[in-house]
Amino acid sequence: MDSMTLTSPAPGSDWYSVLGLSPAASADEIAVAVERLSRQASALAVTAPERSQQLREVTRAIKRDLLSGLESRRRYDQSLR
């Protein structure tokens, strides 16, 4: 995840693989995985603040691309093709 930015996952990857999910995952499954990633970021805040910030940015981007609505998820999914 080190090369991830707020706008896209690491090269050769996608948000689904970052979350350990398939593109067929439901919005609820994505939300649970994002929550798990958020908790991971919080736990890292004390020992690795820069890594924690990076995970927070990834979490925000995933929420924007996959959880902000059906249309945004459809656009993201089309961008993978």
C-alpha cells in the first residue's frame, strides 16, 4: 500500500483487492472491510503515524469510489475494464 495515493490504488491493484474482496462484494461487505481498515489505521497512529495517515487516505478514497453510491461504484468498476 505504500505507493497508493488518495485517487487510486497501487499499480496493478484495485480497491477490491486492497480490501480482500471480489468486485461482486455487496455494499455491506465493503463497508465492513473499510471499517476494518479504519481500525487498522487507528491502531497504527501511535507507532507509525505516517502509515496511519496513508491508511486513512486509502479509506477515504475507497469510501468515495465504492460506498458513495451506485453511480460512483459503477464508474469505478468501468474504469477497471
